[in-house]
Amino acid sequence: MSPCSGHSTVRPSLHPALALGTPTLVRDIPAFEGTPLWAVDSPAVAADRALALLTSREQREANRRAGAQLLTTMSPDAQRAALAQLYG
């Protein structure tokens, strides 16, 4: 699992984990609201989700797809494209 400290932006350490397809859970905080990442709001929920990721290939694949989807929208290239579209 890739930990995230809950800063207001996606931490640099999260990006490489997502790029590698590492099963990833994040804290349920506003920074991740609206993202496809799997947010957990308690240790019990985190444990349940982690167990599902460890025991289910389908869950791991769905989690990997969620991370890959986020990387397509939150990358330096995506940011440049959005700024170019916004400011011409």
C-alpha cells in the first residue's frame, strides 16, 4: 500500500506508486475528493480495503485502473495542456 500524508495536493511519492500500478489507498480528505482514488475514512475501512486488494485480482486491477486514470488528468503534460487551452 502506498501511504499518503493528506497534504492538499497529490504528494510526489503517490505519482510513482500509481505509475507502477501499486495498489494504493488514500485518506478520505478534500484533496482527493472527486478523484478515482480509493479513499478510506477509518483504519477499519483501510484494513478491509487492503485485505480485498491482497486477495482479489479483480480488486487490484480496478484499483490500478483508478490510479492510471488519475495520472492521465494530474500530470505535468495534462497541466500544460489545460493551461494552454485556458490561456491560449
